[in-house]
Amino acid sequence: MHDQETTISGWSQWTSDEGRYWATRHRPFSCAAEREGACRTVDADTEETLRRLIDEQEHRAMLANRGSAQP
């Protein structure tokens, strides 16, 4: 893996030796978010796609957490 690692809104991002982009979230998602499919680690072919996947995970978690707060 390349030594360069960057942080994106609470995530660490790195590029594998094969050129694949990876990111992992610093803190776990809530149980509700995980049940709704939020993934703590994602990978993609491009940095742009990786950023989109990170946004999707955060959005999925936000919706799950909002739904679990309702009585």
C-alpha cells in the first residue's frame, strides 16, 4: 500500500499497490445504520467514486439513525 493516507470527514483513505482506492471510517456506525447497510470500509476504482460511496454510507446512516429515533 502507498504510504500516503488522507482523511475525509472522519474517514481514512489510502490507495493500494494495485491503484484501488480504499477508505475506512474512524468510528463504527450505529447498529441501526449497520442494519440498513452502512459499511465502515469501502473501496472503488477512482477517488471520485470513493468519495461518492463515503457520502452514501453517511447518508444511509443518517436516515437509519433518524428512523430509529422515532417512537
